[in-house]
Amino acid sequence: MDRLKQIESFVAVSTKGSLTAAAQAEGVAPAVIGRRIDALENRLGVKLMVRTTRRITLTFEGSAFLEDAQRLLADLANAEASVSAGGVKASGYLRVTAPAGFGRRHVAPLVPRFLAAHPDVSLSLNLSDRVVDLVNEGYDCAVRVGDLSDSSLVSVRLADNRRLCVAAPSYLKRRGTPRHPDDLMQHDCLMLSSEASQTRGWAFTVNNEVAHVRPGSRLDCSDGQVLHDWCRLGLGVAWRSTWEVEGEVASGELVSVLDDFAAPPNGIYAVFAQRKHLPLRLRLWIDYLKQTYGDPAYWQVAAGGASMAAAETEPSHA
């Protein structure tokens, strides 16, 4: 306990800038804090800080030790939080971003129940098909669908995501049904024009290998929902995710084509900046998404309306 108190006092003094401030925060005399720092330095055999009447400066060894000490204390706090039976409450501000279409259907409807379970958490949701820079724009977490390109971020796979080539029956009656991915070059294909997505084209499995096809198009749009609407109107073939079109395929409003050439599924991910210690609110949010999307029943209900799924899905409190 004495060793832990010494480390806690060292971190407090280093971050608050004075013995007095650290002592006031703990409710003890500054001399008590000073003795703990002395004992810590004597035990380690190095000088961690230079103390004068006006300021405290960390030595090189002190700066290095501060980072390790903060990590140690955060690990201890996280360990205690993970085993406490509701003893720690999530709080604070959570900034989340997600693709516009997926976010409207499968992120936004889940937020009210998460906040109801964690009343001390505030959440801001940004819906955009632009790839948001989490670190520089101050976001805690992104929900992303498809291949991930930024290896500097940490990702948690929440669920599989499959892509389908779909078209309205009226289009197929007028133009015929493609039998091979190469046939798409003779069809009206509805392409996503955003530079952030589908840059390599549509993915298929051909001769047991993933091949990318980028058909020509009379119509493209940066908004996936517009492509979806155009597809339903019979304007062309679209390459859409199952989460978006599964209900319409089941009802016959859209027809899935080229199923024999479907590429392996990619993923739906929670993505966040590399950190040793995630805030409890962020850990709970990721757990909530993982529990929700990991339940096959959720997607069955979601085909008929994501809001209904949200009402029936309990968030994780772990």
C-alpha cells in the first residue's frame, strides 16, 4: 500500500504541478506528499523531480517513470472496474461517427437504449460517408463497414457484412440477367462516386480468387441511399450490402444476381485510436454494438426495421 501511495502521489504532483495542489486533492498536508516522493526516489535510487519553492520539474527519469506510472494506475482502475458489480458508472461525452446509410438504420436506433442504460453519458453521432479522421477530429469511435485501410487504428469486428448484386425485376426484364461478372460491362451499373469507397470496384469470386470489376456507368452518386432508390426504380444494377437490401430481396422487390460469384464477406467494425486504456463509456458502447450485431436475430428483425430491433435489444453492462 505504501508503494502504491508513493506512486499515486508522484503522479498527482507531476500532473498538478505542486505538492500543495496534490495534498489539497487528497486532503493531507504537503509534508506527507513530500515524504512519499522522497521515499519513492530513495527506493528507486534515482531523482524523479527537481523541487524548488516556485516550481517542480521532472527529470529525464521522472518523465519516463510518469508514463509507466500513469499506465499502471489506469490498469489497476480498469481491473477494479471490470470485476465490480455495477460499482463503476460510465460518464462523460462520447463522439461516434458512422456511414450515413448504415448509421441511420443500425446505429442511431440503438443510441436511446444505450443512453437510458447509462444516464451519465452524453453521445454525439456524426453520420457521413466521408472517412473521418478520428484522432485529428476528436472522435472516440467509428463504425465502419467494409475493408479497413488505416492500420494505425484499433478495430473490433462486430459482424460479417456481405455484398449482393441486385436489380429490380423491371430492369432485368428489360435488359436481361447478368450470368458472369464480366457481363456487367454491358449493363447499366449504379456506381458509388465517393472517393472514400469502392475505389477498386465490385468484388467477386472468380476461379476461387477475389476479382474486382469496375463497370462503366451512366449514373453514379456519392450517396448510397440514392443508388439504392435508383435501383428500386429499375435504373440499373447495384452492389449493395445485405443490411440494406435483404428485406427487399426477401419480398421480391429486388432480385439478387451473380450469387454464385459472391465474394467472401468483409466486416462491420468498431474502430478507435490506439490507447492503452479505453474510457469505460467507450468500452461499454463497443460491447453494446458487439452484443447487438452479434445476435443473428437482430439482423432478421432489422430487415423489417432497425428501430424495432433496437427496442428489443438489451445493451451490455459488462
